[in-house]
Amino acid sequence: MHEKIIIIDFGSQYAQLIARRVREMQVFCELIPWDAPAETFSGSEIKGFILSGGPNSIYDPGSPIIPEVVLSSRLPILGICYGMQALAHQLGGQVNPVSKREYGLAEVMVSEENPLLEKRQWTVWMSHGDQVTKLPEGWHTIASSPSCPIAAMADKAQKRFGLQFHPEVLHTRRGTEILRSFVLEICGVKADWTAESIIEESVAAIRQQVGDGIVLSAVSGGVDSSVATALALRAVGKQVKGFFVDTGLLRLHEREGVEAAFRPLFGESFRLIDARARFLGNLEGETDPETKRKIVGETFIREFEAAARQFGKVDFLCQGTIYPDVVESQGHGASQAQRIKSHHNVGGLPKDMQFKLVEPLRWLFKDEVRAVGEALGLPHELVWRQPFPGPGLAVRIVGEVTQKRVLTLQQADAIFTSELEKAGLLQLIDDGQGNLSGSSQAFAALLPVRSVGVMGDKRTYAETIALRAVTTSDFMTADWARLPYELLAKVSNRIVNEVPGVNRVVYDISSKPPATIEWE
């Protein structure tokens, strides 16, 4: 059993970032809603608590509170933003609204020696409309800023701390050092959450869950489904039956590539299902992105059920659900953060599904999945392949999905990614100084926007392609990739000349947040 940190989620969109920062230290942590059963917050393996931020004001009726079992645990606690305000409020201090919400970079000066913050000036990220104005008994101010007199507080005797700023975001310089001090030094947690331990425990869990049953493993060619399948194969071997569904929503020539990669692994146990007509037929006339995702999710399950009949009695379906899918869909066991979108494999699953799910990656971030894939010995090109959404091009075609629009997008996307690959920019490049270039994910989207153009001295009225490339390590936050202008110009020129029905190309320069990586 791993020693662990419990992150209490008060509804912050940053809560999953705290979890990822802790996991980067090779420390296991769980993100648990504040209103979970009391027994969830107890156990000898728990070594400390981190309280997330949140959108509420602690003094409002019905606002989330820190469970009493946490406050009485005598374990170290770190409150961040709302978490700090909850500590102050519940322990007898006072929290008040500020006259003007503070959002952005701030300079904080540490005024008192303490084990959490080095005594110096820190550049941090503030995002709050309330702040602590009176400390609880036994607490001291350890840092302040011009606009926030109590920017950090501490009860050093009980190893409990509060930060008004967010150390988990990259904007707080050296914020990871703060979290590392709390987790490894103050809480003293063992750093044993490694790829090897994840593999060992996942294999054991799959064997226990599946027993002698048969497992259908849905492979897409992406890293998530590939790693999930590899874990299932290591766990129960020939009990795993692999299949690939051609939805008609794939990238250009993707079907051929997936079949070549996976048929040797499964042999006669591999099935390729041509479901293009059924997926496109079910999506006909639909433009709402949530509905499209749910249509794709249900159609997948119906195809899986039909495939299962080819193998006899099948009880289990293995799929590559990862933690960001769960968080954004607000699935069972997810955080209190508002649902962003329903992933087809979480929020889009039908209630009458016949399978029990095997999801060995459900609590892993993308970088952890890749580390596991490498430890399993999967090919480098597969582990580091560009991410592709489960609903495929259905969520990169804004508006109605038709066969013609799919072909348009396939051609444009292939041009963009091939030019990036030739330029060596179809992967993330880190110079070792924290500067990222290239792209973690890159694709084209087709917009339902027509505009006037001129081609061959003739007026055109055609659709628009949006190019999207981002740099990220966790896919929970992302920045737009600074691609060379010359490359963008070449891609634009090729698309408008080679792809029928397109006369305009734009480049998306939105970060996540406020945007998401995918368009739908």
C-alpha cells in the first residue's frame, strides 16, 4: 500500500494540477471531493492533506467546508486559496471580500522563517476575491504582498499552512519547490509511485477483476488504448480479444496503420469492424457537440456488443480512459470541478451497457501513461504518437458531420501534420531551460464558416480550416505553439490549393484555459 497525500477538492479547475504536481514527485495522491464519506479521509497510509481552491466564498451559507475528520487528524495540512480561507474561517479566523478581485502575477515577501517557504521574495499567481483578514489563534503571517497582507500563514507547531496564491500553476515561479517541501519534507511521504509499481499493481488488479473472463480490448492506435491493451495482455494473455472500429472519423490512412500495428499482437483474435456507415448515419443532421459525443459513445458500445458475439460470452471491455477524461466529464469518482465536456468513453456511455469496464489508466495523467508505455517496452513511435480524441474527427468538425466534410478535414489535417513532421515540429522539444517548442498536439479543425475568396480570378464562397498546435506536458493546461511563420504560410498555401472547398486558413492562438485543446 502506497503512502499518499489526499487532495480535497473544493471545485477548482486547478485541483487536478495539484494532483499532477504531486505525482511528478513519484508520490501517490488522490483527489477526493470535500463531501465524500468521512472514512475516505482516514487511513494509516495518508500522510497529509492539500486543500484546493474553489469558486465559492467560505462565509456564504452552504459553502464547501473542510471535513472535521481532517481537522482533527493531527496530520500536516496545506490550504491553497479557498483552502486557506476555509482553514482560517473554521479555526476561528476571519475572511472578507476584497474591494477588487486580484488576478495575475504578484510579488510576495516571506517575512518569517518556516519549513514551507524560503525567506525571500516570490513571484506568484493570485486568483481570489476574498482573503484572510484575521488569523486563527496560534497562527502567524509568514508572507505578504502589497495588496494581500496575509498572503501565507502557518501554524508551525502542527505543521499546517495556508497560501493565498497558487503554487500548482506554472505562473508561480518555483511553485513546485513549495509543494515538494510540503509533500516530501513536511509530510515525509515515500516517493515510490513509479511506472514499474503502476504496472505491477495494474496487472494484479486486472487479474483480480477479470478472473477467467474474456476481455474485449478496443484499440485505436493511440497511446492510451495501446498501453491499456498491453497491460491487459500482460495480465490475462489470451483472454484478451482485440478489435478496431473504423468509424469513418479517422485521420487519413489511419485504419491501415492500426491494423498493421496490432494484428501481429492478436493474430486470429483481432477483428477489424467497418462501421463507417453506421457512425455517419447516426450523426446525420446533428450539430451540438455534447450530443455528437454521446452519439459516438453509444454507437461504439453497440459495435463492441456486436463484436463480443463473435467471441462468445464476453463480460469485460478494456478501454484507455485516462484521468483528464474523467475530470472533464465529471464521471464517477471525479472531482467537484464543473463538467467541461462529456468524453465519449465516460459521459457518453449508455446506461444499459452489457460490459463491465476494465480501465487500468483511469487515474493516470498522459505523461504517466507514456512512462508506463515505455516501461512496458512499447515502440517509441506508438508511445509518443500525437493524441487523437475518441470521437475522432466528429469533434474537429464544428457543425454537422458529413462524409464530404470528413474528407475535406482529413486532407487538410494530413497536410498540416506532414509539414510539421518534415520540419521536426510534430513533437514537443524542451531545451532543458524550461523553454518548449514544437508541438505536443497538432491538428486541423473544419469550421462551419464560409467566406468570400478569389481563386483563378473567380469568386469563391468556401469553408474555413483552423490550425491548432499546442505545447503541454499534462494536457490539463496548454499554450499555443509558436510555429514559424514560413511553415504556417506553406501549410496555408497547400491547403487552399490542394483541398477542394476551402479558401481560408486561420491559426488558433488560444491557451487552455480559457479554451480547451479540442474545438468541441
